[in-house]
Amino acid sequence: MTAVNIGLDENARKAVADALNNTLADTYALYMKTHAYHWNVTGPQFNSLHIMFEQQYREMWAALDEIAERVRALGVFAPSSGKALAERTAIDSADAEPPAAMNMVERLLEGHETLIKRAREGLSIAEESGDAASADLFTVRIQTHEKTAWMLRSTAQ
């Protein structure tokens, strides 16, 4: 393969890609949890939560490709198995049975807040490395997940 020559040294590219892969894994875990909740939500708020969860998982599905492609642009491979992604994520995905609707909302809120904190770490790494493109991607992910967290928090109150 031809060497990556994009103005970032190898250590910087690998550090940013590692942080992006963490965000990728967290996004994938939260995507899966949100999609499962979309399928399994019940109760008086079924329709509104079913629709909200669908909007959220569709947004994350699109983001997965953007994140993985940025990792590849840095000359690093993205995790390519469920096991590899599960090993990297900080999102708790342990639901033996579908929880009650408001517990779903609370667990998704916790997941988004976890993802936001890890994406902030990645943003710092990208900024320190001089990687504006990855910093921009992290900024968009933080903004998107903060808005989603606000919506979930408002729903839970």
C-alpha cells in the first residue's frame, strides 16, 4: 500500500484513528441498543418512542460509515467484527430482557452521555494532532449526541 502522506505523522494518525475507533464502537453499540428498543418498546408512549428511537438509530447508522471512512482515510483499519467493536465500547449493552419504556429512555440517555464524553476525548486528541477533519467529525458527533441526550432527558422528566 502507498504510504499515507496527508500532513499528519504516523503517531498522530494512529492516535486519532484509535479515538475514532472508540467512537465507532460506542456508536455501534448505541445504535444496536436503540434499534432493539425501537422493536421492543411498549406502553402508553409506544408510538412516540418508537418513532423517536427510529430517528435516532437511522442517524447513528449513517454516522457509522462516516466515522469508519475517516479512520480509513487516516490509513488505519476500522474494527470489522462485532467482537472487536464490543471490546472497544464503553456503552453498557447488557439487557437480558427489554426494560420498561422509561427505563429504555434513561439507558439510552446514559449511553449518549458516555459517547459524548469519549468523543470529547477524541476531539482533544484530534485538535492536539492538528487533524481538523477529524476534529470536525468529533464536533458534529458531540453536537448530535448532545441534542439527542437533551431530547431523551426531556422525555424522561
